[in-house]
Amino acid sequence: MQDGMYWLRFEAYDRTEEGVAVVRRGLVNGGGSVYVWQGRLTLEDGAMRGHLVIRKWNPQAPPDLGMFKTANLDIDGSLDASARSFEMEGHAHGHHVVHLRISGHWLGELADDDNI
């Protein structure tokens, strides 16, 4: 998976959470208006796999993705390298009802000394 900034959309039930994530060397760090997500992704033969921890940071917001405060997700999906996008699904450990669909789209390069 290409390092960079990505727009992510999480869907559970009929609710969504959207935000931005930074991917660098397979590590993911990001967040939206209610949740933050961190973890690791690997890519092998077009298949994406990984682990994400999703944590609700905004206690005032409704629980759009479920009643959990923290969920540990195993995720599987695929990358469309030409479109710089991916689709994944996640299932939470210990929360048999937590099932998330995740889509992402590449936004751009990460800043470094050569491009700022």
C-alpha cells in the first residue's frame, strides 16, 4: 500500500464515520469526528489484511458505529492500485455484532523536506 494520506469511510448498520488517515510503512493513524483508528495493514497479491483498533474519543457524540468504546478489528479486503482505493471489512474481537465496512481513497503524498 502506498504511503500517503487517505480518506476513510467506515460503515456499520446504516451509519457512517468519515475521516482522514496517514499510512506510512504499513502503519495507520487517523480519525474522524467521533472515532480514532490506529493499526497495521499488509498487502500481498492485491489482498489487504491487518488489524485496527477503533476508539471512540468524543463522549458527547452518538455511537454511530456501535455501543463499544474500543474495538479491535481483524480486517480483510482488496486494493485497486490503479484507482488508489481499497475496500475492506472488519470484525471485532469480543463484539460479535461489530462488523464494519471500510473504504478508502488516496488523497496525496506525505509532507517531507522535499515537497513543502
